[in-house]
Amino acid sequence: MKNEIWKENCHMYVDGFVVNGGKRLKGKARISGSKNAALPILAGTLIAKGEYILENVPELKDIRTMFKLLENLGLEIEKLDENTYKVLNKGLKSSEAKYDLVKTMRASFLVMGPILANLKNAKVSLPGGCAIGARPVNYHLKGFEALGCKIKIEHGYVEAEADELIGTGIYLDFPSVGATENIVMAAVKAKGKTVIENAAQEPEIEDLCNFLNSMGAKIEGIGTSRLEIEGVEELIPGRYRIIPDRIEAGTFIVASVLMDGDIEIEDVKMEHLESFKLKLEEMGVKFEENNGNLKIKAKLSELKPIKVKTMPYPGYPTDLQAQLMVLLSAINGVSEIKETIFENRFMHVSELNRMGANIEVDGNTAVINGKAEFSGAEVMASDLRAGASMVLAALLAQGETIINRIYHIDRGYEKLEDKLKKLGADIKREKLEVV
Ligand code: EPZ
């Protein structure tokens, strides 16, 4: 399999999607394991020696990056079968996570808490900003400091060390997902109890805490904004199954509504998508759940406009903002989306407007004038979820759409084009020349 960038006669080629829209979607789509649960859980295998068997691990670019990082730190990764991996921790051979890997994936910073829990010192490259925002890690570092670490930032790296990690009370100024995960992992083997107030409550954090508790950690208040972590001497690795990806599920639900689909979505936990479901029901969408499978009933022409504000869980997820924007563009009436989590997460708007949407942005508010006639165009993905929104618009659009820079999409969607093709979409992955 040639790498993403393919050179021939000095021409550069990268993968892109070519989509011919207007095809009704029909059939079954199985939701993969959650990227945003698998990443911190994989980082968690750095905490204690032993053999971990992880099931439902999605085959994604970001997961492969995390594997490389873990191998650099001394772990052994073995694929047992599709989506099941054995991670062997025979002791860390390094406490340093280098720039060349961290620069490609911010979530690499999630190794800092686990390394500290294991070795009481860690050196991790500071993640830079990304397309959707500056994304500093000050809350993470504040938590490590509270646990007794001395922190030094030098040459683009954060160094933290402590003679001992001591449990304490930590208040998060904002319920940051990453900071909550990193602090929990640093605290599971600390002396005494740590209490995190205003902790993030995302299902991915619940999954991480359940994984740690399955190894003997003592975490209470899981799923609430107050996490209590009683430090333990030892953790005993074992087998764990990762939750389904709620953001992938939300993306397929929007595809079904957009394309008047007759889709059965398999292995979805709708309790993880409550706010999303309530907003779509407000528009007039009907959901039929049955044993982890889902059918959606909706008539695009009858759906009503809404106002949405992205919020930390259980509020409306920012990772389903771009996808919803396509749906709101296709229905009658004027809708509004306020993005409150990331300061620069409307990069998809100009591309959707090039495809025929009529969206106006003013600061962190987008006004979506509906009844857009999407037409195929050549567009560029700026980040993972922006890319997903362009695939959705392309499914609905008249004619051919070419989506560039789909490496963003490959970071978070497992075999997206195969799953859509199976539902009847006309989508192909092709080598597109880099112009
Ligand atoms: C996680 O990112 C997810 N990534 C993101 O999903 C998701 O958008 C985000 O949570 C919010 O739900 C993973 O789980 C790997 P945060 P994270 O810390 O942990 C600010 C996707 O599409 N902040 O909750 O980085 C930050 O700048 C990705 O799959 C600080 O200021 O999110 C942001 O504005 C994109 N200081 C806000 O908080 C800090 O120390 C939320 O960030 C930490 C965060």
C-alpha cells in the first residue's frame, strides 16, 4: 500500500474522495470503536506492567500514531485480530515523547499522566495549536503541579518530576476532556485521594475510568463532574472492550436523514448522544432503537430549523457541529449554531458555501439560511469533522465532488468510503495530484 503522498515524475499525489451525489442510502452500517476513548485507554497501558487485551480498537491513522508512541516508550503491540490488540508492558524504556510524533497528533500529550504515574518523571513535547484552535495544555499542567510535580517548559518540551505523587483536590477552570483524562491517569497510583471538581463527563472519560477500575483502580463519581480517585499500589492489566464511536454514529445518522435513507445503524449507544438526539427530534426526526441498533425516520422537506450551542457533555457535542450544519443547510428556514468550545471551528463554512450553502459567520455564531441546492465542487478538508461535513454535502450534491486532504478524515473514520459504498453511495478513494 503506497504512502499517502505518492510521487511520480515529480508530480505529487495524495488520497482524495470523488463522490457522485444523489444516491439514496440503504442497508446496514456498523459503528466502529471510539477513537476518543481508545486513545486515552491506549495511553493508560503505560501505567502498569503486564498484558492488556483491547477489543473494538478502530483501525485509524491516529491509533497507529499512538501505537508508534507506545512502542517508542518500550511497549510491544500485537494485532490479535480485526480491532483486537495485545499491548505488552514489560517496563518503560524511556519517559520521553518526542516532537516528531506529538506534532502529528495532539492526543499524544495524554501519555504524560500515565508516564508520571509509572516513573514519577516525564518529558513530553508541547503540542502546538491546530486548525480549530490554540488548544493550550495549562489545565493539564496545573493538575500535575497540584499532585506534586515540578514543571519546567524548555525547548518546546514540558518536563515534570516528583519524588512522589500526592492525592489532592483539583478544580478545573473548564471541564477539559484531555486535562481530566491526564490527571485521572496520573492520580490512580498517587498517595491518598485526589478529587477533581468540574471534571469533564464525556462518555470517553467514563470508558477510560471503567478501564482503569477494571484493573483495580479506585475511581468514584464516574460520569459526574466530581471524580474521586483513591490511589492504589498496583494495577493488574486485563481484557477490555472499547465503547462505540458516538461521533461516527452521529455522522451516519445525519447521512441517513440527508439522504432519506433506509439505514440500520448497528452497535450504537444512543444514551451517549442524548443532546444530539433531542436536537434532531426538535427538528422532527424520529428514532427507533432496538438492542443497540437504530433506524431513523425523517422527511427532509418537513424538518424544522433550530438553534444549537455546542457545550461540554452532556451538552451538544462540538464534534457534531459541522455535520449538523450540512443538515440545517438542506432544510427549510433559518437556523443558528453557536460554537463555544473551540475558537476557530467554522473552517468548513467557506467550502460548504462553495458547494451551494448559504451560511454567514459572525464571531462564534453561524446563521444557516436553509433550502440550499448543493452542487458538486472541488473542496479541501481542513480538519477531521470539517472533512466529514464535506462528505455529507457531497452525498446530497448534484454532480461530482472532489474532496482533497482526506488524511484528516482518515484520522477519525474507519473505512468511511467502504461503509458508505455498502449503503449505495457513489464514493471512491483516488490519488489526486497535489496542485
Ligand atoms: C477532546 O479534545 C477531543 N479529542 C476532541 O475531539 C473534542 O473536540 C474535545 O475533546 C471537546 O469535546 C480527543 O478526545 C482526542 P478539551 P481535547 O481539552 O481534550 C481549552 C475530534 O474531532 N483548553 O476539552 O483537546 C481548549 O483549547 C477531536 O475527534 C485549555 O484552554 O479538548 C478548548 O478550547 C477534535 N487548556 C477547550 O478547552 C487546557 O489545558 C476544550 O478542550 C485544555 C483545554
